[in-house]
Amino acid sequence: MGEEYTQIYMKKIGWILILLLALVAIAAVWQNQKPAQSSSALTIGAIFPLTGANATYGEMAQKGIALALKNLPEHIKVVYEDDQFQSAPALSAYEKLKAAGVKVFFTIGSQVSSTIGPEAVKDGLMNFELTAVTPKYADGSPLTCRAALTVEPSAEVLYGYIQKHHLERIALFVTNDAQGAAYDSALTRMTASTSAHIVDRERYTLNENDFRSEISRIEAAHPDALVLISPGQQAEEILTQLHQLNFKGKILSNNWTIENAALKNLSLANGTVFSDYSYGAATSSADSAAVSMFKNEFAAAYGDAQPPVVAATAYDAVTLIATAVGNGLTGPAAISNFVSNTKNFQGISGTWSFNADCEAAQSATLRTVQNGTIVPLQN
């Protein structure tokens, strides 16, 4: 009896061992089929304006990234630091994230990217800039990537409008920073050998709120057109004061001035012609299936049916980098080389083809404001 019991007990133990071994084997197979999160995980440090007058840009980029992460494997993590759209806080944020082991960064804006870009190159890290227009960011290094509508194509379409409509006397009213200087330089060069010429140049600082002196000098120059570049919080006040002083010339501008969260009353820009990305925030019959899906998902998640281009660009950037990580690339040099060799990436914000400098040029189009609404320019 004892021997029989022992045999039954040993059989049970045998079956239990077989079952345990089978479970271990199944777990091993399942683990091998999962994305290699431990070996392929990447943390991206997003240095965005999250407080202050330009916080909307950072908030919209956050929303685009969050939407992308819902559709991506769990090997991408994004952590955020507030730069208040200023260089000094941005540099502090960069140093903090670098100390925490972050090796890939996102930034927003010419001033911030001009600060972080050289630091990233010096440290052998990667920065992907989402919006900056400044030519200074194109530094010859694949570690500083960008997919944005820069000054050159933006100024070219504005200059084309100037030529087409025979506007000869041009005044400039721009920010006293890298973006303003770049527009001044580009339009001065483009008009140098034509009948159009610059009759007045005015720059303002980011802490100004009274622009009547500059506007009076502009009016005294009798321009046919005023090129206004005001991407920050002063856009509405400048347009208000132009109306108050009865400025009659044509106003030309760019998307960061007109599609600006600080510009609450878009009717102030009625008649303004501005350069813009080919991507349009409003729903259009020309939208691809992917763009329509993005806009629908954005509306469902955030109650906003018109996601701005910064949200679309952020969505595309994290999607592209996730593709690199999915191919087993995690180092900043490897990821930036992957990006700089990418051609015809069909993003939401546009088609990206990067050069050896990791720059993906974006084409520009012209839009105008009619009755407080942005519409395509028809002529």
C-alpha cells in the first residue's frame, strides 16, 4: 500500500514539474515576442513653453505627442520641462534632463533651439526642433534635426506676392531677435535688384506694449505694404494700434503671427496675406485619410477640431523617432542618422525628406483673413 501511494505521489510530482516547465517555456516565448522594452526604451526630453504668454505652443505639442503615444509601442517615454520660451530656463532644463540620462530632446522656437542646438552637438546628443524658422539652426550637424517652415520659403512666397501686385515700397516691422533679423535679411536680399525696396525698418522687443512711435515712422515712409512678424503675445496689440492709427497699407505676415494664440480677435487681421504651412488646421476635402483621422482623434480627445501645425509636427516627430527605436536604434547619433537619411516620410504636417544636416524643408503657401476667418488666398 505504501509503495503504491509513493508511486502515485511521484507521478503527481512529475506532472506538476512538467506543467511548471511548460509554463516557463510559454513565458519565455511570450517574452521574446514582446517589444524589447528594456533594450529599446528611449526617453525624450521635451523642453517646451508650458507657462507664460507662449504656453499654448507647448500645450499643443504635448497634445500631439500624447495622441501619437497612444498608437505607439510602449518603448517611448516623453518627459517635459518648462522653458517659458526663453533661453536661460531652456538651458537649465536641458542640463537637468541631461543629468537624468536623457539623450534626445524636442524644442520649440528659434531662441530656444539656438541655445540648445549647440549644447546638444557639443555633448554628442540629439535635438529635434519642431517650429524654429531661424537659419542659424542649420549648423551642418545631423544631431540637430528640424522639420519646419523656415524663413526662406516663407519670405519667398511673400516676395512673390509683392512682385505680382507691384508693391514697391515695403516697410518691415519685426521682432528684435533671430527670426526678425532673418526675415529682414531675406527680404532685403530678394528686393535688392527689383523695383521693390525697403523704405523703413522697425524692430521691437518682447517687453514692449506701446508701438505708436514705430507705427508713426512706418506711416511717414508711405509704404505700399508692411511686413509684420510678431509671433509672440504682442500680435494683437500691434494690429490694434495699426487700426487705431488708421494704417492703410497692405499687411503681409507669417503663420506664427496670424495663427497665434495671443491673437484673440482675428478680425483685426482682416485682409492680411500671410505665409503658412501647406498643412491647414481646418478640415478640408484635400485632407488625406491619415490627416482626417488625426484631426478626428484630436477633436475626440481634446474637443478641438482644428489642431494647429505644432501639434501635427510633434505627432510626426515622435512617430518618426519611434520608428528608429523600433529598428533597435537608441543612441542619439544612430537615431539622428536614421532621421537624416529619411526620405518621403508621409507625416500629418507634410512630407518630410531630410538632408545630411537633418533638415526637412517645408513648402509654403499663402492664406488670408476674411471676416475673421482664415481662408486660402485666391489671387
